[in-house]
Amino acid sequence: MAWVVLIISGILEAVWATTLAKTEGFTKVLPSIIFGASFILSMAGLTYALKTLPVGTSYAVWVGTGATLTAAYAMFFGGESASIVKVILLLGIVGCIVGLKLTD
């Protein structure tokens, strides 16, 4: 169960990271609310996962999931340039996350 919560927390990290830019310095109400809620839930999930999973593995999976999804979202919807090299590198992060799960 901790792994499921950890992955969901990583997804929520991508939500708050992406939404943070849309708050425009917390002057936009709805993005600010989404940021706050996803931030709190993401941290709560990470905290829950840390009760049973090692901190190094948990943090790497949490950050890797969030970073990969944030970068992918930015490439598809945010106007960030996409390239084969970027996609391969992001897939490398995903492969490392899977590898960490397999070694746990």
C-alpha cells in the first residue's frame, strides 16, 4: 500500500509544481487552492510512505515521478520543446523508479 500512496504522492507533486506557475504569485485563487491542496496531500502521502519505506528510495521515487510528469506535461501542454532525447531521458527516470521498486 505504501508504494501506491507514494506514486500517487509523486503525481500530486507534479500537480502542485505545475499549478504553482499558474498561481501568478498566488494572485489567482483557483490555481492557488489547487496548489495548496495538492501540496498538502503530496506531503501527507510521502509522510505515510516513509513509515514503511526507506527514506532514500521514497524520496527518489517521489521526486522522479513528479519531475517526469511535470516535464512531460510541460512538453505536451506548456510550450516546452520536446525532443527524442528528452523523452528517452524521462523514460530513463521511469526505468530507475521501476528499478528501485524491484530492489525493495
